Amino acid sequence: MEQDRRIKHKIFFVDIEKIQRFIDDYREKGYKLEKVETNWFKYTFVKCRDTFIPKVQIDYRTFSKKDEYENYVAMYEDAGWKLISGDFYSGTHFFEQINENTSEDIFSDKESYSKLYGRLFKYALFVFLICIIWFFTLIKVYDFSMLTHPKDLFLTPGLWEATGIRFLAGFLFELPFVIWRNGALIIWMAYFIISLTCVIKSKMKEIKYSANLN
């Protein structure tokens, strides 16, 4: 009998609690998290026939040495948590309960959450600084004033004076060429906006949990 699987694509910008609630909602419906593909924002759930549906907890941590990572995974296994998604390079790790006697929380206090978001902030800040360095490389190649006049990215004469089907056809025809000509700039903009959002959100979360410690 084919298993009942549900595949969901969700984007969460540095919000562990939202991811947690999203997974918990499916757990309450009888679904177990089977796999996470973070690069594609893809979550695969499978219908669980057992009465015990393992709870999933999330941690973010990076490592410089393989043995540190192996000790990290082993430590959680000893505490009753099995790694179901994440590796040495990913940073984000998803653990599930090995059995129903396992404590339901990896992070049982506000200090733990504060440290978690502190690690996320450092990573997001690193990516943001890379974007700043990248900016000074791109500024020699691209005219950034085009960002305030995006119409200038399109070179088809009379495109913006056209209407209806003629405009739509011309716009869709040139759009791939705009992306091709300005691919690095578009990718930079996406990384810049995402990394800046993550820097702000992770720092706000860290401050929130740190303030609650006092």
C-alpha cells in the first residue's frame, strides 16, 4: 500500500518558532516529518500509522572540524534525538525523538534560544558582509542607478509606450535577455535583501530572548 505523503514548500527567514509550529501542525494531523531539503525549502511528511509520532526539534550550528560535528550528533543521540536532516555543511539540523520517553524539548529555556539566534545572526551577518564586498566588485561593471529606473534595463524601442498584447509580448520576449544581461546584479539583489532580512530578524530574536532572561 502506497504511503500517504505530503510535500510542502515553505520559506522561513530566520524564524525557528514558525518552522517548529509548521511541523507541529502536521504532527497533530498524524504526519511525521520524513525529510527536509533546505536548499529547495521542501518539507516531506508521511502519514504515521503508529500511535507515537516523534516530535521534531531544530538547531542551528556550524562546525570547523568533522569530529566536532560527529560528537554533536552523538550527543543528541545519547539524549534520545536522531538526526533526520542536516549535515556538516548545512548549519540547520532537524532532530526527531527516538522514542516517546525522550524529553520533548531540546531548547528548554530562553538562554538556549538566545544562543541559537546568536549563532544565526553571526552567519547571516557573514553572508551580508560578503554581499557588501560583492557590491564593490559589481559597481565597476554595472550602473546601479538602473535600480531606481528598472525600465532602463529593457532596450526594446517603444516598449513602454506599447499597450495590451503588444506590450505583453514585447515584455515577455525581452525579459530573458534582461535577466541574462544583468544576472549577477539580480542575484546580488536577492542575496542582499534576504541576508539583510535575516540579520535584522535574528538579532531581534536574540535581543528578545536575552531581555527575557533578566
